[in-house]
Amino acid sequence: MTLRELQDRALRLSAEERWQLINALMRSLQPKARSKVKPKGLAASLIGIAKTDAPPPTDAEVKAMLDERLVQKYL
């Protein structure tokens, strides 16, 4: 099909169908989304190393852990 034939057929479409065609053509012209490039290097390899399924400790739990560590360190 030539460009001219395509234009003639497009003009026979309803207004709503032409808008759908325009949207489809616009989407086809937009650049493809690039996949995120993961950072490289030692620091990047450590991202998520301490990740767990457990919720983070509360402030009170952190204080108790620090107190316990100090007791172990100085006894």
C-alpha cells in the first residue's frame, strides 16, 4: 500500500478512529524507555547486602542493642 492509499483510507475513518490512529502513530515514534543501568563498582555491589524481610528495629530496640554492646565491650 502506498502512502497516498493509506492517507485516503485514513480519511474514510471516523473522527474517533482517526484519533486512535494518531495516538498509535505518536506512541510508535516515542523513544523506547531505556532500562536502568545498574551502577558498577564495589559500593554498587554492596547495595541491599543487609536487606531482610523483617521490619526495621524500633528506636527502643536500637537503644537496647547499643546498651548491650556497650556492656559487652566494657566488661
